[in-house]
Amino acid sequence: MRLAIIGLVLLVAGGVTVVTGVLPWQEVAVLVDRVAPILGFVIAMTVVTELVSEAGAFQWIARHVRGWGRGRSVMLWLLLALFATLSTVFLSLDTTAVLLTPVVVTVARQAGLPVLPFALTTVWLANTASLLLPISNLTNLLAQHNLGGISPAQFAQLMWAPSLAAIVVPLAFVAVVFRRELRKTYALDSARPAPTTSSTAAPDKVLLLVSAIVLVLLLPALVSGVAIWIPAALAAAILAVTFAVRRPKVFKVALIPWSLLLFTCGLFLVVEATQYLGASVLLGQVAGQGNGFLELLRLAMTGALGSNVVNNLPAYLLAEPLAGTPTRMAALLVGVNAGPLITPWASLATLLWHERLVRMNVLIKWRGYAVFGLMVAPLTIVAAIAALAVLGPGGVFG
């Protein structure tokens, strides 16, 4: 509700800039042409992931992953980290924050292990692992458009090195800081079954099978080069029809992320107005220019600072005109994707993650979260930019 109110305020403010002529209608038309397919994809993927969750796919993994860990905390942690990475890369960071967080907490509790290292791994990877593909993060989709609509394969070729570094560093940090917790073992036969809801108490095998097939077919389609909203919309339609037949009660107004859409539309409009008034020119004095390591690091740190002060989406939009080359665009994405690890509002995924933890009575103190973030975020950004400078396009081995 709070997000919707903020979005409404932003939308009204943006509308005022249009009505008063501060932001010309022509610029609004260009903005709509750019973001409409992206928002369509966000809506379709939200429906897909929510229905897949309703079918019990994530609960199925929660039931089995504890056994796959073979009683070793570190093995269980690595499996959940792998799951978080794959979920973020192929289903987006918000999906990981919303749907995977309850799974991670449940599995840790079933095993009698501390929740904190597992919860931090989830939210950090939800942000830092969102660099590889356009579908991983809304900022990536915007960057893909700015780069001339390059294919997902070309995008991955640009981002693979910093993406790998941005995944490894937070995992290494957790492994060192929580080494005692990760050395523990757990009994495979003593854990209680996961609590179920009315929608998962009696899993529908047909829904589970259809959801699995849809996911298996959807993931390669999303990286095939076809406009991503098309396979996402088709997958959402197939699942919607299946659920309409098997379990129509799941269709609620909340299935569509109205608050997120309102917030995103208002944010786009306001940032476009500030950009039109020259905010990016002023920011350019901080972000600098050039494709050397220090120049790329400067741009990435600017994006990270902006993300933690306001939010990663406006930080990206304001700095986008400063990323004149593919390498600088990659550096900016490192800043706005891997940098929002300090303040709770730095990314929407972090807020969604915390909301899920509160619902499950898991207490995370923001002061402690910020202290950890102040350590891991700079390390992650430096490592990712170093990987980009050495292994990326134009690098020593690029």
C-alpha cells in the first residue's frame, strides 16, 4: 500500500510536469514506446512466477533441498545459493526476493540452522546475481534497449565477467563471516514438515507438471532473441487457462503487481522530467568519462551511491546518458545492480525480501544490515569492475 501511495504521488508530480510543459508530450511518447514492452514483460512474469508458486514448484524444492544437503550446513547453503542465483538470472531479482525467501527460511528452520546467513545470501544474490541477462533486472532491460536492442547472448557476453565476480564475492564474504554456522550439521530425519497453506496442502500434480513444462520451455525462449514480452505473455496465458480449469480461486486482483506498476510509471515520468531539465549533465561531473579501470569504477560507485541514497532505478535512469559505450554501460549496471546492499530502499527487491521476513517473524536489524553492506558492496563493485576491465570487451583478455 505504501509503495502504491508513493507511486501515485510520483505519477501526479510527473503529470504536472507534462501539463505545465516542463516535459514535452513528444518526450512522453518516446518514453512510453520504450517502457511499455518492458512493463508488459514484468506483468507477465509476475503472473507466471506467482502461478508457478501456487502450483507448488518452490515448495517441492523446499521439501527436497534439505535431503540434497546430506546433513551438512555448508552444502545446504551452497544449494540454496545456486537456487537463488538461477532464480535471479532467469526469473528476476524480485522473484527471488518474493518467492525464494520463504523457501530459504523454511528450509533453514527445518534443519535447525541459523536463518541469518541464508537470508543474507538470498537478498545479496537477488541483487548481485542480476547482471547476466536482460530479464534478470529492470535496469538490464532498459540498458538492452539503450544498447540498440542487442540479443540476450550479446548482453551475456558483455556482462559475464562482472556477473561472475558479483556472485563470488558476496558468497565468499558469507563463507568467512558465518564460517562457524556453516560448519554445523543437521539431522535429516528430525526436521518437521514445512507449514502448508490451503493452496499447497494438497498439491495438484497436473498444475505442478504444467508449470514445470512451461518453465522449461520459457527459459530458453526468453534468451532466444525474441521480444521477451511475447514468450512471457504466452506462458502466463497457458498457466492462466490451466488454473482457470483446475483452481480458479487463485485469481485475485493482487495477482497483478499494481503497486509496483504505479510506482514504476510515476518514477519513470519524474526521472524523465529531471533528466530533461539537465540533471544528468550535473551528475556527469561526478561520474566522469572514459573506459579505464578507474573511470569505470568511478561510474559504478556513482551508480551505487545514487542507488543507496534514492533507489537503483532512478539512479540508473539519471546516469544512463553518461554510459556512452557498452563497457561504461556494463560499469553502470554493476553499480546499480550489485551496489544496492546498504540501505533498505536501495532496491525494491530488498524491501520485498524484508517484508517476507517480517511475515515469517525473522528479525533483521537495518543497522547491522547496513554495516555488512558497507563492507561487501565496495568489495563486490571493485571485483566486478576489475573483471570487466580485464575480461570484458576491450580488456586484456576481452
